[in-house]
Amino acid sequence: MSPRFGSRGPIRPRPGGSRPPARRQGAQVEERRSPGPRVIRPENLHIEIPARLTVKQLADMMRVQSGEVIKVLLTNGMLVTINQPIDYDTAAVVAHDLGFQPREAQAPTLESTALGTTPQEEPASLQSRPPVITIMGHVDHGKTSLLDAIRQANVVGGEAGGITQHIGAYQIEHLHGGRQSKITFLDTPGHEAFTQMRARGVKATDIAVLVVAADDGVQPQTIEAIGHARAGKVPLIVAINKVDLPNANPDRVKQQLAEHEVVAEEYGGDTPMVAVSARTRQGIDDLLEVMELVAEIQELKANPDRPARGVVIEAQLDRTRGPVATLLVQTGTLNVGDIIAVGPHVGRVRAMFDDRSRKLRHAEPSLPVEILGLSDVPQAGDRFGVAPDEKTARVWAQEQVHIRQAAGSGDSASPRQTMSIEELLNQAQAGATKELNVIIKCDVQGSVEPIRSSVDKLSTDEVRVKVLLAGVGNVTETDVNLAVASRALIVAFNVRTEPGARRVSETRQVEIRSYSVIYEIVDDIASALRGMLEPKYRDVLEGRVEVRQLFRVGRERVIAGSHVSEGRITRQSTVTVLRGGKSLIEHAKLANLRRFKDDAREVLAGYECGITVEGFNDFQVGDIVEAYARERIEE
């Protein structure tokens, strides 16, 4: 038995990354089987293999018989069936044994799936749609009471402890500009649910309304909600509630909000602020009017004449009705009888109800509805789409399954991504961003402003640091969700991380950096910002290679048998091929670098190697290959 295999366990790569020699090479390789047709391999032997696949899928990918893959595995001590899943390491070794050059396929993303793509619409087909609004704010500042006043129904009375127990959504109609207008509200427990959906890549909210009590002022959760709305890049409206109380002080609230860069329009800012009282209904009409004006500025539109797409707001398993999901239609029209894919689940819409439990036949954009007929319970934040047939719906659902498998757990809708300073710095260098988001949590209020001020001063005209949230207290699960949704760093100054936050940070690989000295925070963030500047590089000669012999593989592919005369050549080198002092190709990439029959990471002076260059096969004996490394110029 080969030492690479257990009796039934997965294959692991050979030490040092070496691979067995290719058994079949050439432009076309023909194999005779008896009985059976001839198998003609593709000229390109490079294949991308996912993290997990079945034996049959691997065979189909290589265009060989499944029995051939099973025979290779059996020869090496692993007994499998045609539908048995194997991991990438096992599949890669099998592919090498069969003459292929595998590499691991990139994990799928939500945006690459049918449900994750945004439908392209003709401008003429778009029609105005109602805005979708989320209410956020501190506990007991009157979020649900305000929604109750708007909806004119006593929701608060049946809720334990005055805290919203049920996540829902509803739509109201009111008079605006002489006509009936609609507004959709997401009735969530606050900004936590708002950010959890954003962390899953979902944007369901058009406008955020921040409720602040006029007698209590800005509180820690108020500051958190500001950070979440800012990170979500949604317009913010402030509703100053409880203005009917004797100790109400709206002006003090506006001053406190200004300290957190939320400045009222009357003070020269861009944030509308409305004084309201949920108890007396004072200012409710004014608040609705402001919502309509902000929505008109955004020009919210959707195409109702297409199959529906949208997002899951909530879902649960009802004992009598089965899986029940509340959906928000974002574009198109959802109809009873539609075949639908919801995350990894499929079904047919058997029944549909509005927020007052009235049966509906159709649901247009921005309308939240409760549906029956799914095969299982989806998760909040899952995307849904109406499919032309059940087969297509199952394909869409399977794409979502693959995403969750790639994420490594069944409860995540997107692949895990490292959230360390180094990773964000690497993304910045790749041109992904020119803005570094930061969340700051401190032990006392006296530390918040010095740290925030020091960090703000690090911004330049080219790159800047954006403090999404600066507050007092331990790092919470909400902070981590905000970091995931906004790709932010978490800075913890003399505070601890709560157990729930630590679990989520480990699952989503969010790095939480703890500090006890302010200048260390400044140094780390300054380093990250320096990395966000466009780097400058120069090519440094690191070796010279002389071509001494040519090996032809197939009709066109040429391997240059070479001797490293100076320095070294590495797999990452860019090369220039010289003949008689003249350049034939410059800044080319190596396709392969080998020592004998094994892949090599580098070959040093005095050793032989075989090289192939991408896009170049015109080697001659005596050619000189110069190997260069890219070196960053420190400024």
C-alpha cells in the first residue's frame, strides 16, 4: 500500500508538493478500450477542481471513464463508489496520476449565482416603487411605539417587556401629494438584524430611521445604530421621539448627534430631523412626508413585469402549515402558483398573505408577503427568485448549497473571508478599496475621543480611515457582524471580547486586535493605510538560465532543458528570453518549472531544470533566459 493512503481515507499530497510523472501527454492522447469508444483527451491538460466533488464528477471533468478513476484510487488503497465524494487533495493526486495539471477552483460567491446576480433592466420598463424603511435606535426609545402610531394598531401591548419579539414587515398607505402612497416598514429588533442581513450580502433597506428619545438623548445603542446605517450607506432620518414629555430637550439631542457627525439640516447638515410623539401622534404626518421626500430623491424603481426576485425577511416552521417564509419582493411580481427557489430550497407558492393575513394572488415590488409551499425553512437574508420550471429552480438552489459548502458550514450564506489587517491591506494593494473601515471599542469615554482623533489624522488625500463606530464597552456580536458586513477592523482598547462575539469572529475569521497603548493602534492603522497607496515596483534580475536542449511535447509545446548559470529562477519569476543579445519576449510568466519530472519552486545556480513560458514556444539551443523578481520600492 502506498504511504500516501489510509485503508479508506482520503489521499494526501506527497511531501514537498512533488507529483508522479504524467502518464499521458501530447496534443491529443488516444486510448483504446475494449469494449468502448476511443477517448480523446483535450490538448489543455490544466483543470480546475472544486474543494469537494464526486468520483463521477472528477471523471467527467477529465473526460475519462469513472472506472479509470476508481482503478487509480483502488491501486493506491482507497475503495470508493462512483457517487462517493472526495476532497481536493485526493482528486488532485488522481488527476496528476492521469497526466493532468490540477489547481483548486476558487470558492463560489453569491454574486456568481443565478439568485445573486442583479437583473439588467431596460430603463423604459422601470416604474416607481415604495421605499423600504428600517427603524433603529436605543432600547425603550419608542421604536415599536412609533411603528404602532404609524400603523394605527396596538402592537406593543402584546409584547413581553416592551421589546419587539417578532420580526415582521408590513406596508402602509397614506396621503402624499394628493394621492395614496405606500411605504414598507421592516419591523426588526433593531440594527442587529439590519447588519446580519448586510453581512450576508443583502441590501433590503432604502432608508434608515433613527429613533432617539427627547428626554434620554444619545445612548450607546444610538451610536451603534449610526455606525450601522453609515456602513450600510443608506440615507438616515432622525425621529426625535417623546417630545410631549415635560423634560424633553430636542435641541440637546441635536447637539449630541452632531458630535457623532449626524448634523441636522437646520444646522447646515444633510440629515432630516423630525420631532414626534408616538403617544400623542404629534409629527407623524411630518415624518411620513420626510420619508417620501427622501425616497423621491433616491428615485427608487423596479420592473413589475418580470419574474419576482427578492429576499427572505424571516422564516419559521409552523406546526400546521409547514415552512412559512416572509419575503420582500424587490423586483418583478410574485404570483400564487410560481415555482420558486429560496436559498437552497425550492417550492411552489401555494398561498400568499399580506401583513393583515389577507390572501393575495399577486405581490409587486416592495410588498412584504408571507408564503406557504417551500420544501424547508430558509434563513433570513436568503435570496429568492421565480424560476421558469422546477428543474431550473433546483439548479439555482444547488448553487446556494455549493456556496454554503464552500463556506464550511450550513449556516453561512457566503464563503468565509479573513478579516485581518494584513488581508485588508492585501485587498487594498489589489485596488479593492481606498478606504479603511475601523470599529473602536474602549473601556471609558475619555479614551474614545483621543483614539478617534488620532486615527482620523492619519487620512490623506489618497487614502483615508473611516471610523464606523467608536463607543464604550466590550466587543459584542453586533460589532463583529458590522465588521463582516463592512469589511472593517475591530480595535479593542482595554476591553474584552464577549463569548458570543468571539464565536462569530472565529467562524467568520474576523480579527479583533486588543491594545493597551494608544500609539500601537496608530502605528498599526498607519501601516494599513500606507499599504493602501498604489505600490511602485521595479524588476530585479535574480538569475540567468542557458537553454541547452529542447523537448517537444505534442505538436507545439516545447520544454526548454536548461542550466542555471547565475543566481536562481523561481516559479514566480517573470522572464525575458534573449537570443544574440536581442529580446524575443519580455515580462513573460513561467508556465512550468521542473527538476527532472517533479514540479519545483526554485532552481539554484549549477542545477538543471526544464521550463515552459506562457505564450512562447520558439526556443533555440543557446537562448538565454533572464529571471526577474518584482521588488516593491519603499517610499
